[in-house]
Amino acid sequence: MKFEDSKYSDLLEYEKVCFSFGTFYLTERFLLSEFNEGVHVNYEIAGELVTKFSALIDKKIQVGYIANRYNSYSFDPQLWVDFNNEYDTFIASAIITYSDFSYLNASLEKQFFNKSLKRCRNLKEAIDWMLQLREFNQS
């Protein structure tokens, strides 16, 4: 399910950012990606994202990241390693998978991410988990 087709698009304030390769939604607590069908997420795309969201990165604002993978696309897992080594923006990540193959890919990516990464089967599970992270709920 797409974010904008979910109840969360009515419940959460967000900024929608469109690229040629996909759509991103920035909320107070997380960045959610919906890449287009067939895209290969590589360093060029990652560079465009870092440029667009540089204000977040530069201010050292910590958010979660949710990859809503309702489309089939490929992702270079080395990007996780490089991003984590250079930036400390994401406190945790959730990958929503809609097939067994996608779940296996997410399991592989989990090995490259040095923070908490949850594999989810739907948008509700991912967003509920993200909003309950202790990093967001500390007084």
C-alpha cells in the first residue's frame, strides 16, 4: 500500500518530495521512501537524496527511515555502509516487504546496517514500530 493511500497520510503531517526515481515523505520522526518500479538505487541516486535532504543531515536531526517496497527495485547494500560511516541521521530503519524474495533481500541488507533494522510486512507495522522507538519517547 502506498503511503498516500493509507490512514497515516491523514494522521501525520508530512512533506512530499518527488524525484524521477520515486517519492519520499518526510514526517517529524521518519523519512519514508517509495521507489519506482525497476529503479536501481545507486550512488548517483543516493547523492541526489543527500543533496535534497542536506538540511536534515547538516542539522544532525535524527529520524527513522522506512523503505516502502511495494514496487520491485534493486538497492546496492554497500550504500548502507557508506551512508552510516559518513552520516548519523537515521536512528533505525524499517523495510516493508510484500514478497518472500523482497524479505530475503531485506535480510541481506540488515547485515550491512549498523543500527536497528526491522523487516515488516505492511505499512502499519513499520510506522507503529518507528513511532514507538525509545529514542523518540525519552523525556
